[in-house]
Amino acid sequence: MDNRKGIGMPYSPYPEDLERMGASWYYNWSPTIAPNCVPAFRMGDVPGFPLDYSGYVLLFNEPNNPEPYGHPIAPADAVVIYMQLCDRYSHIRWVVGNVNVFYRTWMKDFWRLCKNTPGCILPEYLGFHVYIDNDEDAANLHLFLDGMHQYEFPNTTWWITEFADVYGGIYNDALILSEFRKRAWIERWAIFCNRAKGDEGWYPAGWNVQLFDWVSGEPTDIGRWYANDVHNIFMPMVQRG
């Protein structure tokens, strides 16, 4: 089992999904405390969450996107929330942001504001999403990753908390994952998603990213690839209509 490999699970718990994919962790966009689950605070503090919790927690979810695809919050407000949470939960390691790597203005604004706010400690862990809808972005992903890490967010450790070729392109999924594996500062990644009916309000029309078929429960082509996780062997490209 790969301790870096995870799954975004809008439908959980499906503990068998982790085992069948050879993954070690998941999250479900909620503050769930459960084995192998990383809790998530989408907008801020969660009443009743244990003050002595020790571990990782994802903070914010596509805060630059409107609902149902994200949970919008201004960078200035996010800095205030982040500072309050750091004071309240002294043992948590916050994975902050969870924004699309190609639309990172929100993260840059948050970083600048935190850096210039007395008492704000720049986060060590940043979360990003990597969604690909064309072959050019997949081929050039390494330029985005290295440029951002070197010049915009130096000395940080990243989690890729969602990634996928949105049209089900296994070739691009494999290319994306190979770039993650090359970089020690990318500590974990989670593919999106384990299961979906396809008509949910939060599921964009035309996407094809499920690891398991909704009806049969069997792995899809993407699921079979992710389970095998064949390094540096690329499947044929999906023909886009």
C-alpha cells in the first residue's frame, strides 16, 4: 500500500475502495474523524472538533469558486480564520488552500496577506487541485509545479487533494501522477473520485472520473489503472469529441 496515494470520496465510507485501489488515505470534504480519513474544514472552525486533535486537517476547499463546486471565502477573511485556528488547535498541521493549480490567484493573495500580517505564520503545507481538460496542460504541468514551488511558495510541502483528467484520459492521468512522484515536496495526492452517479449538483456535466461503476461497483478503466498504478507506462489517449 502506498502511503502517499489517496482518494477523494464524496461517497463514504467505502473502506474497500482504499484496499482495492492500494491507497492509504481518503477525505470526504467534512471534519470526519475515522481511520485513514483526513478531516476537512471547508469554511472555518467546526464546533465540537477535539481541541487536542493531532494530525493533518485540510483547510478551505476551492475558496475562489462558487458553490456547489467550491466554498467561497475572501483571502483576507481566510487569513483571519487561519490565524484563529492556529491559536485554537496547537497540534494540527493545516493543509491550506486546496485551490486549482492553474487558477492560483487566491493562494497568492492569501500568501501575501499572511506574510504581511503580524503574527501570521506562513503555512508549511499547501493543498492544490490539478484538473486537466487538454493534452497541452498535461504536458506542461511540470512547468507550473516547479515554477510555483520555486518562486511563489518556496519551502512548502504540497498535497494534491484532487486530480484527474476530467474526460477520463488515462494517458494524462498517468502523466500527471508521474510528475507528482518525481517531486519529494509533493507529499500526498488524492484522485477524484471514488464513486458518483453523474447527476449530482456538484458533479460537472461531461466529466468521467469515477474509479468504480455506480451500478455494478466494479472498477472502471480509470479505477483499474489507478489500482495498478503502473509507473511510466501510458495508456492510449482518449479521443475527445
